[in-house]
Amino acid sequence: MKILVIGSGGREHALCRKLAESPSVKQLYCAPGNGGTQEIAENLPIQTDDIQGLLQFAEDQGIDLTVVGPELPLVHGITDAFTARGLRIFGPNQKAAQLEGSKHFTKVFLEEHGVPTARYHRYEDPDEAIGGLEDFRFPVVVKADGLCAGKGVIICPDRGAAEKAIREILVDRVFGEEGRSLILEEYLVGFEASVFCIVSKGRLNFFESAKDYKQIGEGDSGPNTGGVGCFSPNHLLKPNHLAQIREEIIPSIEKGLLSDGLLYDGVLFIGFMVTEEGPKVLEFNVRFGDPETQVLLPRLKSDLLDILWKSTEGTLKEEDIVFSNQTALTVILVSGGYPGSYPTGYPIFGLQEIPQSEDLYLIHSGTKAENDQYLTAGGRVLCLTALGANLEECRSTVYANIDKIRFENSYFRKDIGEIRLH
Ligand code: AMP
Ligand code: GLY
């Protein structure tokens, strides 16, 4: 089969690696890909937002299945465009992609279907939003409605910060049209957990949990990033939490998807805050996570192509998804300055010193290959992932090797996998 993966990050390199293991995959393309994907797939000079270009390529080459990595093409309707031309694609249509593309859409969905979530109000008018602060205690969470490249959620410790965030979104329009409305949301206390399901015609199949490290600094300090470390499974989720998620929350979401006609094939990535009252849904994403994919797929024993294919056929069952009991942990090497501005184009040294094995994987995020040399090409550059019996074993494998990789101004967190409840 001919498979096309769309995207250019660590998630897409991990997807390509796993797909390449499938005996049915005869040709693998990645658009546009990175320095890692070009070792196992053919990188294409087509950007992820060029839906027409991707469609043309898939038609011309007779691609059997397209797998969409990032959210933007999904929110822009890539799935509708492909299916209208009879092409098979793994990812939600534009309607269902609102579960990631609009915070308000998600909150209405959650409330209508009785899924536990934080209390909220929606506003378009800045004065009304400021007035609405009366209904919340501080800290309060201010969220621009649309997709804001991970920057649209502002946790405000006091009234001054909340008023500033409201004005920036609704008056200064710092997120443009994505901030045409906002929600004020109750601040939840607990720990976060990411839970993944593979959706097949609106039916949810549990696909394991992970714990993402979002902040750039050790001890969860500094600004939020796309994620700079991760492990799976999320050991903080106790059997009672997992039981509530699997037996109550996932079935309620599934019922909601079916009754609202959100019958998509793809991923539902559920972001939870696990509070003293139990798990509450913070957000949905409708795609695999980055870096969660880099820890989920090394643990997956089943054939990934088989899972994605059955999802798009509507025949996927939970028995088709088998994970090992091992733990996987990844630490991300980033360009100094990330998530702010940073230079790129630095040569990367030492990759050949990493002993790649069944238990240690090097995944490329922002790299490119030029003249037999890898160069940095993004904020998140490389992910070193270990598989092991437990978190400690994974941590020692990763941290014993990560210093071998060198590039100008590189940085990584040294506390990934240290459990801290706060
Ligand atoms: P989101 O994009 O909605 O996941 O928000 C990004 C991050 O903001 C989450 O991963 C949480 O760390 C934090 N966050 C979002 N909503 C809340 C909330 N209601 N209470 C506490 N933290 C939140
Ligand atoms: N790591 C969080 C995300 O992929 O959205």
C-alpha cells in the first residue's frame, strides 16, 4: 500500500517509523517531513496547509491512505476535500474538527452530554466579559475560542491579569479572528493526564494514556511549549480514575459523538485535569499528540496500519489495539530560546554515538538534512525515547545518552519522569 503522512514534526517521524514496520506498507511519503522522515519515507515539498497540492499528489499517485498529523489542515477541511474525491484519509471532517478548533463548541458538547468539565461562560463583548469575572474566583482561566498555536489559554492570578487578557483577546485582537469570542473558565486543581482513543465512525477505542510536560523550565516553570518531555502510561492515573474514564466518561463522549452526527475516523485526544472530585475534561484534540506519539507508538505491539485502516473502514475493535506493559519516556532537545525566538541552521553532532536499539529511539522533530549533515530547523529539534520496565529505568537510559547529542545552544529539561504532584 501507498501511505501519505502529513506533517513535519516528531509525531510524524514516529508515525512513519511505526508504519514502516507494517508488511503491507510498500511506499511511504511524508509531506513535508523532516531530517528523520527522509531516512524511511520520501519527503515531499508540499506544505501541510496546501490542501489542493496534497489532494493532487494523492490522486496522481493513487495513495491508499493519508494520515494527517497536525490540526490545522483538519480544521481547514482536508478530510472533506479528500473524501469528496473518494480518497481514504484518517482524520475528522471539518465539522468534527471543531472539537479542537472551537473551545465553545467543545464546552457545549461536554455540557450537553453530561461530561465532567470546568464551569464556564462565553463572551464576545469585552465589558460583559470583565463583568463576568464576578462569577469566578482567582485564579481564573481566560481562553480565546479558536486555534492560537497553543497560546490562547491564559491563567490569570488576579483581576488585573484577567482584564488585561480579556482586552488583548477581544479588543487588541492579538489572536485575530480566532479570538472573536472567549470563555472564562473555573481554574481546576489537580494533575493532568492525556488519554487517547482511536475513533472509528464515532466509536471510541481506548489507546492508552500519557503525561506531557508542557512548561519549558524544570519544576514546571516558565512559559508553555508544545511539550518538552512525556511518558506513557501515565502512572498518576490510579485504577479508580481509569475506571471512571473508561466506564463513564468515554461512553458519554461516544454517545455524544453518535447523537451529534460526529461520526469521524481519527484520533480523540482527551486532556484531563484529575481533581479531587475525579477527572474533568480540559480540552479535546482531534489528532495524535506531539510528543505523546513518541511514547505511545514504541509501546504499541499491534500493526499501526491495520488499526488506522480498520478505523477508516468502521470495523476497528478494542481487541485490535495491544500495548506492551513497558513504560516509555521521551526527553526533547530544543533550540535555546524556545518557545520564544531562536536561531536555526546549526549543525547537529553526535547522533551516531546514540546506540539505537529496541529500547532507545531517536526521533527527529525540527531537523533537516543538508550535505550529509543534520541541521537544526525548529524549536523542538530531537526526541530521545527509551522503553523500560519503569520510569526510573527509562530516565537513566535517556539521561545517560542525551549529552552525546550536541548543537549550539541546545537545552533539555533534566526532570522528565520525576513525579511531582502539585
Ligand atoms: P488547553 O489548551 O485547554 O489544554 O489549556 C492549556 C493548558 O492550560 C492545560 O494543559 C492546563 O495546564 C491549563 N488549563 C486549561 N484549562 C484549565 C483549567 N480550567 N484549570 C486549570 N488549568 C487549566
Ligand atoms: N503535547 C500536546 C499536544 O500535542 O497538543
